[in-house]
Amino acid sequence: MSLKDQINTSQLPKHIAIIMDGNGRWAKQHGQHRVFGHRNGVTAVRESAEAAAELGIDYLTLYAFSTENWNRPRMEVNALMQLLLQTINNEITTLNKNNIRLNAIGDLDSLPAVNRKHLLKAIDATRNNTRMTLTLALSYSSRWEIVQAAKKLADKIIRGECTPEMVDQQCIEGLLTTDGMPDPELLIRTSGEFRISNFMLWQIAYAELYFTQTLWPDFRKEDLYAAIVDFQHRERRFGKTSEQITKVNDQQ
Ligand code: IPE
Ligand code: IPE
Ligand code: MG
């Protein structure tokens, strides 16, 4: 049976997030500059978005550029921004054809003005699409997100819209950039690194983590299927015992 056939489509994660890593090492393996790896990573973005949409995943979130990535050599940062701009503009038609809505989270104000402009244009051009939401995390980090949420909360309290007693998890969630999105149930990281690198720390509280050695530019539909099959073999207990979970499943 193919990997795709092994997927139970009635038990799909609603939200998959991916830390796309390994472009630089992929380029090095090919005797090329790091930017060559980033360019080839675009195919993997296309493949994973297409595979996720075809399966019926509601949300796919891709970590494309972290707050910390601004510290890379200027030449690489510029090339990444240029590639981002080019990709956004090239993909609008495909996104619309596939009924995919584009979204972005992160400190978008820190992006070059031209990137921000075209990004917002693409988000607007795809806003009525309903099949899947593709979110790009750009100039994003979880700690940045939490700090801006804390500022918004302080502001609300000062304005009298909220009291400290009213603060609960729902209230915090509403202040995060992912407001309105379900938490990712599956988080994938490519390239054999076993870390989170400041990504969605609040939202992945109960996500299943999947690490693969595959370098991002080599990531294809089959790799996404493999991650989902693995996910579907996990027992998600949310603090309960295995017996409690099995009993509930038996009753269904
Ligand atoms: C991921 O690949 C892309 C970004 C972080 C922008 P890397 O560029 O981190 O590739 P490696 O980890 O150096 O191989
Ligand atoms: C994480 O990858 C950020 C993105 C995938 C955009 P990095 O390659 O920047 O992470 P570290 O520095 O190895 O943790
Ligand atoms: Mg890396």
C-alpha cells in the first residue's frame, strides 16, 4: 500500500506546521552557494502546499524566516527577501487556482516595504479562498509574539477593556498572531535538527513532533504523507491515561 493510501482521511490533523530547515546544507552538498538551496526550497513549499490541500488539511504553516535570521550575512538576507518577493508574485495564480488563502504571521513591519506591499496584495487577492489557509511565518519568533501580546494586554487593561482577573488562556490566544487558527497538531522539522528555534511555543503545547533527516529542498509529497502516517500511529493522551483514551474510542 502506498503511503498516501495509508492515511486515514477522517483523522487528519487540521493544522500542520513545518520548520523548513536544511537549505544551506543541501546547497553545500551540491557544491553551490547557500542561496541555491533557498531557491530549490521553493519546490518543496509548492509540493507540501499542494499535498496538504489535496488531502484536505485546513491549515498549513511554514516557518520561512525567523527574527534571528536577520543576523545572517546581509547578502543572504537580501537574497531571501528577493526570493520571497518573487515567489509570492509567481504563486498568486496557483494559489487562486487551488483555492488556497495566503496568510502571514510575524513582524511584517520589519520586512522591506516592497515585500510587505506585495505580500499584503497577495493576501488580499486570495482572501476569499476556502480550501486551505497557507500561513508564512516571516520575521517571526515566538518570543517576539509573546512580547507583543503582553503589550496588547497591558494596553487593554489600561483602557479598562479587561481586568487581571479576566485574563485566561482564551484571552491570551486572542492576542497571538494565530488568533482564530487551531493549534498545530503536527509539527515537522526537516534536516535532522531536534529543536524548535523559537517557533509557536504557545501553540505547540500539545503538538506531535516529527523530525526527518530530509533536507528541505528534497522534501516532497511523500515526505508529508510519511509524517501524517506516523502522526496517525501516535496515541494523543493530553494528560490522561492510555486506558481512558482507549475507553473513549471504544464508546464512539
Ligand atoms: C532553512 O534552511 C531556511 C531558513 C532558515 C531561511 P537553512 O538556511 O537554515 O539551512 P541550513 O540549516 O544552514 O542547512
Ligand atoms: C529555523 O531555522 C528558522 C526557519 C526555518 C525559518 P534556523 O536554521 O534558522 O534555526 P537554527 O538557527 O539552526 O536553530
Ligand atoms: Mg538551518
